[in-house]
Amino acid sequence: MSLPAPEGERCREDSELLREIEILPRAFYKGGTTQVAQKLLGKLLVHVTAAGVCCGKIVETEAYLQDDPACHAVRGMTKRNRVMFGPPGHAYVYFIYGRYDCFNVVTAAAGVGEAVLIRALEPLAGISVMRCRRQRQKPEELCSGPAKLVQALGITRAHNGVDLTAGELILAQGAEVTTPITVTTRIGIRVGAELPLRFYLKDNRFVSKK
DNA sequence: GTCCTGATCCTCT
DNA sequence: GAGGATCAGGACG
């Protein structure tokens, strides 16, 4: 597996980062959406662009299951959610509230329709690019929300359906997680709000909400 | 075709 | 803490 080389003077730093990255294999996404949502904590989301390599550690996720009333796939396949019904390890990016995009990872076998929403990252690399995109200086304000991290990493709806095991947008292995995982109900939804399907690293200052 | 809802974020008070 | 911005998707007729 290889990643596209970044352009420009920052090339060496970025290349070193990319050499160390171990892309999560397709097999990682087997084992159930709820399990994958927890396993994704501590993993890296990496976007290689002409502006530079942006990388963050996943610190908060939410699982959306097929029979879950809050899941976009609950009423069957539509033009918008068809990526959710595709093979696992792909990006599902959708537009919300007339203004924002959210990034999900497809986590179930083709035809099922489940995904994990990435809610927050701890910025690790490309922070200056993230600051520029977000127009915010504090690291805690760069990726502490689903729409924020999408903006910070330069992810767009053009990434809807891309393979996260190859190419410019990938998920990769991170350092071993030693922090306990906190399980709570999900944020910002009305239906299915009682389900304990939100996961985050305890006491991490980059999560969207306590 | 029309209307309502929404997996959010930011600004103002 | 409250409320506004803003528009695509989906339900309904």
C-alpha cells in the first residue's frame, strides 16, 4: 500500500510521517459496528493534500446501526445514503443543517447500511493548515466536533465513497490506547437518543462535549 | 411542488 | 445558555 507523495518544501517532513503510517486493513472493519466504533479510538485519520498532510488521533465516535431510528439507512437505500450500503472501509460524507459536512466510516458488510460517525480528533500533524482552514488558533477548537474536523482536514463531499484503505484519505494505526473508554448516549439526535452508542477517550480535552 | 426536519456551529446576551 | 443561519433530503399530496 502506498500514499501519494505531498508536493512542495514541506515534502520531507510529510514524507517521513507517511513512511511511518500503517494503513488499517479492510479486515479491521469486521466484527460489528459498535465494536469498530470503539476500536477506532486512538487510530489516525490522515488526509494528504497539496496544502500538506493533516493527521489527527480519533478521540470520539458514534455508532449508527441499521435498525437504529437515528441511522440514515433505517428507511432503506436512497441516493444520499447508498455509500453506507457499500463495502466497509469507505467514507460516507453527508451535508447537514444547510452548512456542514460530517464524516463517517462504513463499517458493515455490503448491503447492510451501518457506519461510525467520527466526532472529534486530537490534531497531530498539519496543525498550521488546520488553523488556516478553521480560522481558529486553539488546538481544542480545530477538530472538536464532526463538522469542525471535516473542515480542518479539508474533507468535502467529493470524498463521499472513497476507499479509506488506499489513496489520499486514509485511516491508520495509532499508538496503543491506555486511556479508559467512556460510553454515553449520542449527541444532537432526537430519535434513538437513549442508545449508549457514543464512545470517547476519558478526560481527553479534544472531545466535542463532556 | 411544497413543507418540514436535521448525526452542527457560531455569535450574542 | 439561547437562538439563528441555511439548504439538501425525504415525506406527503
